[in-house]
Amino acid sequence: MSEESKLKMSKAHKGKPKPWIRGENNGYWKNGASYLHNAIRGMLEFRTWRTTIYQRDSYTCRVCGVLDMKDNKLNAHHIIPLVKIINDYDIKSVDDARK
């Protein structure tokens, strides 16, 4: 295929939905877990918890001790990872997470 043809095809497909690679058809599908993780991380309670952790630790990484506010690369480290909490408590929805 010529570069011109590739460019035309690329432009023709930009912004169009691709249902054949969404949800269960996607190679990265994990039984909807990423949707739940993202929903939990978007909850006001989660964001409040994260801000509280940052303030408690003076916006400094507890693992390496680096102060990193300008690049927003700081993470609120979990003693227990979120995925383990979701699995251990059989959390299936945002309402379950709030409880």
C-alpha cells in the first residue's frame, strides 16, 4: 500500500467507534475490572482519601523520600493494593466500595 493510501484510510477511520475491539473483544479485557477501578478512583471519597494521604506525608514519597509536586507523579501508596481490596471484599460496584 502506498503512503497516500495509508493516510487516506487513517483519516477515514479517525474518530469512528470500533465495537469489534471494545469490552470483551479487547485483548486487555479483565472482566470489567478496569471500569470498576476507574469508577472507584473517581469517587469523592477516594479523592479525599488521596489528598489526606498527601497532606499527611507532606507531599513526599514514602518509598523513595522524593518531594515531587511539580510533575504530579506522586502516588498515594497503598499498604494493600486496590485490586486486592476489591477481590478480598468481593466489591462489584461503586456502592459496594462505599460500604
